[in-house]
Amino acid sequence: MQDGRRTVAGVLAGALATVLRLPAPPLLTVAGRTDAGVHARGQVAHVDVPVATWEAVPGRMRATPGEALVRRLAGLLPHDVRVFAAAPAPPGFDARFGALSRRYAYRVGDAPGGVDPLRRLDVLWHPRELDVAAMDAAARHLTGEHDFAAFCKLREGQSTVRRLIRFGWSRVTEGPEAGLLVADVEADAFCHHMVRALVGASFAVGEGRRPVEWPAAVLASGEKDSAVQVVPPHGLTLEEVRYPADADLAARVAETRRPRG
């Protein structure tokens, strides 16, 4: 939530306050904050409410509290914010610190005629053809635990060490997304602008302006390179957040809260 700005968290908190009849919008804890303009198809959030409030959600509706909440929110939320499921959280759950990983996709179209107008809001058009094999090879050199300072917008006092679980590029060959290039990026967490900078570095390789080994060299240097452009946000979508088994939630939260080296 941000003062004076419309945000997903602000819109959702306001709707929850109405449906749950709370005196003020509740504080949401989310799996990850996204830059303005980035989409989230698989976002997860938790909120603390009194048990009696939760149990009263169905009213006269023949549904569980979770089902009733989803239906009531659907009638109240604007069409660009949706909630697809709601349920009591298991003991020790924390949407942010309990997550094992976040998976993003960045979608790009490089056809000379541009992107399907119906996909203009979540696909970036790149006016030059990209070498997806070179981009994929370069991306795979970056996986593992590293200091990603060269690809992050630095914030005082915050570590830029992250574990990049997977990073690869492919060109879709069939279905409604045929022809699009898609980056599959998963990490335990991301620092500010990290995915969009990694995609920008991939473009430099895909256009032939830099060799396959260049992004890894930038990473190893720990210094920002002017050739790494932070790409526009709208091509990026948070697709999935993974959590451990319920019995391992508390341990995961404690591990995540430890300062990174």
C-alpha cells in the first residue's frame, strides 16, 4: 500500500475491510512486492482476522467462509484485481518469509509486424529478431547463489545475495502463445529490478551485441554495466510462489529471516 497511489494491496485491503466489516483496511503480508506495471498471476497473501469474523463471512450463503469470501470479493473488486481462493492458513504460515521460491515469466514478441493487440498489456514487442539459443545459454551461466548487485537497484542495508534456481529462454512453438519468447526465472527471492535487468542483459546477447559469456562476467564483476538495460515492466508476470510442507513452515520462516552473507 502506498499513500496517494492505487495499488493491488490497497485495493484488496479496502475490499476486505468492507466484506469482513472491519473498522480499517487490514495489513496484508504478501509473497513479494512487484514493480509498478508488473503482473502477478500467482501472488499469495495472508491477513490476520478474528476467528468470529472469518466464520461470519458466509452469512446466509451456503458455502464455506473461503468460498463465500471469494464470491463476495468478486462482486466488489475492480476487474483488474481478482482473488481465486481463500482459506485458513496453517500454523506458522507467513506469505513472505515462508516461501521457498518465486517463479516469474517474461514474455517477448519479436515478429516484424508486432505483438497481437490482445496481448499488448503483458507481452513486450522487440523490434529486432532475437537469438533465443544464445540467450538461453547465457542465462544458464547465471544460476546458483551469487551476489546479484550488478543486476539490482541497490537499497541501503539490504543484501543482494540471491539463489537463482533456474533461468532459461525458449520460443513457444504451438498454442495461443506460438512465436513468443518466454524467460522462465525462479529464485528464492529477487532484489529490486533484478528480473528486468537479467532480461535486458539477455537482449544484448540475443541481438548479437554481446557474447554469451558477457552476462556472467557482469555478474562476477559486481558492478553495473551501462549495456544492461532494465526492460519495461509489463512483459513480466509473477506466475507461482512455492511453499514447504506445513510441518516445515516455521523452520523455513526462521531460515529466511536470518541475514544473508
